[in-house]
Amino acid sequence: MPLLAVQDLSISFGGLAALAGVSFDVEAGEVAALIGPNGAGKTTVFNLLTGLYRPTRGRAMLDGEDLLGLVPHEIARRGVARTFQNTEVFRRLSVLDNVLVGQHTRLSGGLLGGLLGSPRVRREEAEARRRAETLLARVGLGDVADVDAASLPLGRQKRLEIARALALGPRLLLLDEPAGGLNPTETRELMRLIRGLRDEDGLAILVVEHNMELVMGISERVVVLHYGKRLAEGKPHEVARNPAVIEAYLGSGSGDADA
Amino acid sequence: MTRARLAGAVAAAAILLAWPLVVPGYFVFLATLVLVNGIVALGLNLLSGYTNQLSFGHAGFFAIGGYATALLTIHAGALPVPVTLLGAGLATALVGLALGIPCLRLEGLYLAMATLAFGFVVVEAILHLDWLTRGNDGLRVPVARLGPLAFSTEASRYYLVVVVTVLMVAGAVNLVRTRTGRAFLAIRESEVAAQTSGVNVAAFKTAAFVVSAFYTGVAGGLFAFVVGYLSPDAFDVFLSVDFLVMIIVGGLGSVGGSLIGAAIVTVLHDSLAAFQNYRPLIFGGIMVAAMLFMPGGVASTARAWRRR
């Protein structure tokens, strides 16, 4: 059984079908890429999988449980973490605090324990801080833990979002254009990081990306969306040779930021 | 804690403790009011500065805490004052819960309108429950007691307020550094990212209302003891605006800023007593100036200066 099984996923906005009957799987420990021209519905898939949108039809089974009836924080609690295309870091919080918020579901300190500063809460906080520092070191942000997230350049904000998502302890990680705005060196670092997450942590990763070097370089499976429908699914080299895919890409401009 | 901070803390503690011994009685009263308002500002800041839910109705919570304390002291005079204040705080927190849940659906201007209306409703309720609150005649508040101790002098009430303030500040400092406080801030910064990080936004927004009301209710209880007399006209909408001015001038999302803002507004009020009619004008002007020239309040301006 795949870790994530998306079946017949459909959503309309004001009568316009943004996604129509999209199905695909993501296996445990696999990197899958979701590609397609602008407006194909890639980010919409993420917004559905994380509960920000409600589908008009379809299911998304995570380990046999349908995510699509759940609200966002319940989905997060089940181990689905994401980043955002136009970064959504907590701008006026420190880099460290951003990652600490990411650990929200793993901590249990409540209102009263927080007010009273109970020993249990203090211990838990100290552990959380250590974990956050480890994660920041892993994504290469160990030196900026105390600065405001807003003051980081875009490339580092994107890595911060990945660290925050990892802090959740996810089973499935959704990366929305992680290489957007990165230079080639940063992109290669990112690819190394993503491979490490798959090989060392056994994470399943679904990535929306326009950068074909990254898509072809790290993914085991590519799903192509076009006008809200699945155009193709398969191994990277198969998809790259698929005439329908080539037609879709050449027929409409691509490579720019998604709408 | 660095040596400089430690020295600062010791100096602040010494000033706080010695204050009634070195200044005339009136300034003891004024300092007491500063601390009472400081607790309100803390509570309001947790809601508005930390969680981005603007309230124009905190005079209502303040009144509920005050009347609850007065009524508890009148009808259950044997209760020690910590129990009375805790009871008043919890009663106010319950009202905060009742207001917070329907307010979940509101944001920005609409939330401001709803809380504004809440403030008016509280005053009307006090007027109409005159069998309990004595309406416009006002309510005389008996002296606070703790066993054999009676807080009948200005200085003794000052020390009572100091102790409660220290506890409330410590609670707020703890809270904002832990999971709950971070969830508040995350909601302020990005509700979408907070949700997808696993924060139950509705629950924490409501929790912010409850904590905020608790703080303001306890402060209202202290206020009742400090002034010794309550009447509904003391809790008008201008008081709610004053509380907002405190946190805007002091610094949204800052514990220290809440206290500084409370001090500035309270002392300014006192020195402008002769110009009572111009109060809204003067405070409106201060608020606009603070937003224009110190958008982060005194707290962030001070931080920026220190970094130079």
C-alpha cells in the first residue's frame, strides 16, 4: 500500500474546475515530483492535502486514513508537513522560534504549565531547543538562530521553512517550489538535502518544482498535471519522452513562477 | 542573565520596595495605579500584540474583575485576598471564554466593533443589575484582608499590588517563551503557516481571550481595593482606548513595553488632570504620533538604540 494515495481529486472555484479527477501515489521513502505548466493545479493539490481547501470530490489516503475531511492542524498532527511557494516564515520571530513552532505538535506544555513555568515544561523546552538547533545546523542556518526570520535572504528563508516542516517530525513532506529563486549552487545543496531526507530519514517527499534539473535528478516518480488533469505519471525519463508532455510544455510557456 | 541585567533587576527591585518609604502618599497611589494598569496592558498585549486580536472592550473585563472582587469582599469578607482576586480573575476569564468563541469568526475591524459593543454591554449590565451593583450610586469596596492583615493604608495596598504584579509578569514572561506563547505569535505572523505547523488556531485564539480576560480581571480586582469605590462611569470606552494606547505606545508583543506604556499613559493622565475635556484629543494625538514615529513602541525603539 502506498503511503499517500490520491484518488479522483477534484475541486472547482466558482464553477471553474481547477482539478478534475487527479490520481497518483507516493510510496514511503520516495521522492515524487509534481510538475506542469503554470496554473496546472500543483499548489492546489498541496492546499487540498494540507486541509486549506476542501475538495469537491476525491480522497487522499495517508496510510489508509482519508486526510480530506480533516482541518489543517489535524493533518499536521498526522505527519504531513509543507513549505510554501511564496515563503510563509513567521517573519518577526527568530529563526530558532520558527523551528520551535514547527515542533508544536510534539510538545505538550499547556497554558497553565506555561504560565507557571513548571519543571516539566522547562525540560521539554530545553529539549525542543536542542532539537531545533540540530535541525538548523542540518539546513545550514546554525549561525543565524537568533535573528528575525524576515531579515534572511529568500534562499535561507526557504531552508528555514524546510527546517520548520521537519521539526514536525513528518512522514510526508510537501515542498512547494523549493528551488524557486535559488542559484545553481544553492539548488545543488538543496538536492543533497532532499536526498539525505529520503535516504537517511526515510521520508516520503512530494515536490512541486519547475527546475527540471532538480526534478530529473532526485525524483523516482514524476506526475505531470495539465489544466487540472493528470497528463502523465511515471519514471523521470519516461515522462520526459512522453509526446503529450512535450506538447504541453512547448505549447504553453513554462519555467516562470506559478500563479 | 548578564551582569548588567542582574544589576538592573536588583535596582528595579530596590526602587519598587523602597518607593513608599521615600515619596509622598500620592505618588504611592500613582505608582499603584501604574502597576494595576500594567497588568491590564500585559493581558491586552497577549491578546492584541501577541495574537493580533484587537480589543476595544477591555474596560469591560476590568469592570467585571472589579465588581466581582467588590461583591466577593462584601458577601464573603472572610476570604483571604488572594482567593478573592483569583476568583475575580477566573470569573472574568469565563466571560473572556464566552466572548472569545463567537469572536473567532471576526477579524480586524469587525472584531474591534464586537469588543467595543461588549464594553458597552458590561456598563449597561452594571447599571441594570442595581440590586447587586447599586447601579449609578456605586459600590463601596471593603478593605482587603489576609488573615489578621488589613490592607488599609496606601503603602500596604501598594505592596499587595507589587506582589501580584511580579507574579503576573513572571507568568507572562514564562508563557510567551513556551509553546502557548509561540503559538500566539505564530497566529499573528501567519495563520496559514501556524495551522499547517499543527497549531489549532481557533483553540489558541480563544485561549488568548481567556488569559487576557484573567489578567484584566485580576487587575480590576486590585483596582477595586486601591480606589475603594466602583461606579459604572469609571469603565467607559475611553478607558478601553487608554489600555490600547498603553500597548501601542509601549510596544505590541512586548512584556516590558506593556509596563512602560502603562506607566507613560497613567502618569500622563495624572498630569493632564486639569485638561480632562481634551483627554481623547491628547491621547488620540499620542497614539497617532506613536504609530507614525515609533511603530514598534518604546520597547522596539529602545532595542534599536541598544543595537547601535
